[in-house]
Amino acid sequence: MGGGNGQKAKMAREKNLEKQKAAGKGSQLEKNKKAMSIQCKVCMQTFMCTTSEVKCREHAEAKHPKSDVYACFPHLKP
């Protein structure tokens, strides 16, 4: 006989996993690594490309109080 609900669920999970692999979906980790495009020039810490100017300034003031904000993040210069 066989074919209980547990087996059907397992088969459905395996089928969905194969679909995700084929479609290139799944883990967001690789995309997150590529999005880390803003870098502090003093300590080389990276930030997401969507990081605001306020967050950059907060980092510079907290981590590098002796350095200028523009020394850390030259892209912020007007």
C-alpha cells in the first residue's frame, strides 16, 4: 500500500526543492554579498548599497571620532 501523508509531504518538499534549484532561487546570501558596495576607507567595513548617509555618519562618529566623515566615506562629499 504505502503512500501516506508523510510520504506525500516528503515528495512535495523534494519536488519544490528541485524547482527552486532550477529557478536559481533560494539563499539570499550571495546577493547580499554583492550588495555590500559601500566601504569605510579607514577600517574597511562594508555596508549595504542601500545604507543611508545618516548611518554612514553614525559609523564615522562612533568608530572614528578623530577622522573626518569624508575620510571614511569619500562618496558623501557634495
